[in-house]
Amino acid sequence: MKNEKGFTLVELLAIIVILAIIALIATPIILNTIENSRKGSAQDSAWATIEATKLAYAEYLATNAAASPNSSVSFNSEGKGCVAGNVSSGCVSVNLSGTKPRGGTLTLDSNTGDYTISTSYPLKFSIQGSTYNCSQSGTTITCTKQTS
């Protein structure tokens, strides 16, 4: 009898099959986790946009005694939003850092001072090549991936 060391071909093939099965199970889980993190990023960006817009609106009212309340703030495709006037004619702009919206409208509730995302024009964010539309229901923001 020979004292041979090493693995047989059958043993190596069995290990390769087991690794392939593990990869098939793990891949969808990893991809789903990545998609969920992108949606979370879009939601965080929507909240940051709302808070920055509230701040810009408050600053605008504080510095303009004759200012009349504005009912909505629209964002253009470059992520610029205006509290008073429109983007092209000069306005009090909303200063945003991070991911900027690529469209959408926030509407002001003049009784509470809270903004809500327009159902007709949801906030849009581009995150790693995908576009997410963010809508609001009460205090919850939901972002969904836009399909072409």
C-alpha cells in the first residue's frame, strides 16, 4: 500500500459544488442588502432636503418683513430649490449638501409650518446610477426605484 497524500478529484468536485451552492444562496441576499441601503440613502436625503428647506424658508421670513408666505418649493434637475421666486429669475435658494434632489416639489402647510412632498411631483434622487422617487405619507417617507 502506498501512503499517498492529497485530495481525490471527487473530493475537490464536491467542495466546488458546495461553494457554488453557497454563492447562489448568498448573492441575492447581498444584492437585496445593497438595494435597501440605496433606498435608505434616498430617504435620508429626502429628510435632509425637507429640513434644509424649512431652514431656508425661516431665514427668508426672518429677513424679509414684507414677505408673503410661499406655498411650495420646487427643485430643478440640478438640485436647486427656491423659497421665493423661481430658479431662473433669482431667488432665495435652499443650500443643500450631500445628495441633491433632481426634481420634485415640497408643499408648505401654512397652519403648521411643515412641508410635505407633493404626490404629483415626488422628490427624485440619483444614487449610484439609479433614480429613486420619494413620497410621503404622514411622517413616513418611502422611496422606490424608478423603472425606465
